[in-house]
Amino acid sequence: MLPVMMDLMQYHDDASDEYERECDINYRILILDNNDPIDAAQCEELEDEMSKRLVYFIGSMVIFVLSGLCGIALVLPQGDNGRRQPPMGGQLR
């Protein structure tokens, strides 16, 4: 599950970088030296795509954490009602 989560994180980062290149006016002027007008429709599509990819990443992260917790629960010993407990006070009989 870890490789899937890492791929989805990269997938979201790529969308975020594309949004920044196309729609962030400060990035366009300072880094790209581009003063062209911004296409609002394209920026809305990029923002929607970035949000969708973020949901995929968060979903994979939740599945990763839950599968880890389930694995730990399977490994830990379970209580047994029929087992005798040691006597109180630390004295063994």
C-alpha cells in the first residue's frame, strides 16, 4: 500500500505544480517571467483536478493507516478468559 500512496502523492504534487505554473500570478511573473493573462476556465479545471487527486491521496493514506492498525491487531496476543491470573501481592502458589 505504501508504493500506491507514494504514487498518488506524486500525482497530486504534479497537479499542484501545474496549477502553480498556469494560475499563480506571482510564480508566473517572478519565476517564469511571463505576463500573459490567466485563463480562468483552465485554472478552474486545474483546481478541480488538483482537488480530485488530493482526495485520492487522502483515501489511500487512510487505507494505509487502517491496514497497518489491522495488522497490528492481528499480531498482538488476544486475552484468554480461561487463563489463570497470578495471585495478588506477587506471591506464587
